[in-house]
Amino acid sequence: MDKEEYEKFGDITIEDTGFGFKIVPGKLDNNESGGCGGGCSGCGH
């Protein structure tokens, strides 16, 4: 993450949902809902 991305999103939290991972930015853009759309489609179960 570079400085511009950090200024836009703030601290990033990665949460284990039990079905994959959810990426939650500290700052949410008003035009985006739900953050970065996390979810791990390539996780081997």
C-alpha cells in the first residue's frame, strides 16, 4: 500500500469470516458500500 492508498482507505483490517477473508478499510468512500469486496475464491477447502 502506498501513501495515496493509505490516505484514501486508512488502516486495513483483514477478517476471517469462516468462509474466506473480508478486507475492511478504515475509511469508506461515500460512493462505495461494503468496502473492498473481500472474499477468497481461491482458498483450497
